[in-house]
Amino acid sequence: MAEKKRHCLVCGKPDPGENTICPTCKAQIRGEALERNKQIKKDSDRELHKEGSDPLKK
């Protein structure tokens, strides 16, 4: 039988390696998630400041 080639689920490039997503797409997705988390934290701190409460500091 013909061997089925594997492709990245995000970009469609052949042979993503061990995983189903190639390293380039994985890094891009991870970076987007980190930016989204930073924005959520920034927005929540802003809302707490508007309410008169101090945001929790590390």
C-alpha cells in the first residue's frame, strides 16, 4: 500500500516531524497565546485600578 504522508495541521507543509504541528507553527501559536495572556492581565489590572483596588504585584 502507498504510505500516507503526514502534513502540518496548521500550514499544510509536509513532514511536520514527530508531532502533527510543525515547529514554526507551534512557536507562532505559543507566542500568540503569551500575548493574549499579557493583554488579559493588563486589562484586568486596569479594571481593578478603576475600581480603586490595587492589582496584585509579584
